[in-house]
Amino acid sequence: MTTVRTLRIAAGVEAFSLVALLANLLTTHTPAVSSLVGPLHGTAYLVVIAATWQVSDAAMPGARWAAAVPGVGGLLALRRLRSDGA
């Protein structure tokens, strides 16, 4: 699996898990959902940061910093990498 593909998957999981956590917070606030989705979100966040640092084109301005934004950093980094020609 390529690093960019890993970044795409992790970015999607990161964004989806953030939506799930916020939906849970705004509706039922079920502790089981938070216990399951919270660590998933944290792991996806760390994978996004690590994968962005592994991509050689991530040295482009802002891609690595964009990955550090919690929740949507993976999507921002992918957008930055795509606009830079990766």
C-alpha cells in the first residue's frame, strides 16, 4: 500500500470519526460510542501525521503543518499535496 493511499484512508477515517464523535456529543452522548470512536479518531490522526511526513512531496509549503490540524488535517494535507502536483 502506498503512503498516499494510506494517507487517503486515514484522512477519511479521521474526518468520519470526528463527525461520529460530534454527532454523539450533540445527540445521545453514549459513553460506548465515545469509548470506541475516540481512540479510532486519535489513531487516525497520528497515522495522518506520520503518513504526511513520509510523502516526499510533503516538504511543499504547508502540507505537513496542515496534517497537524485535528479532525480535518488529513483532508487539508491531501488537498495541499494535490494542488502541488503529487
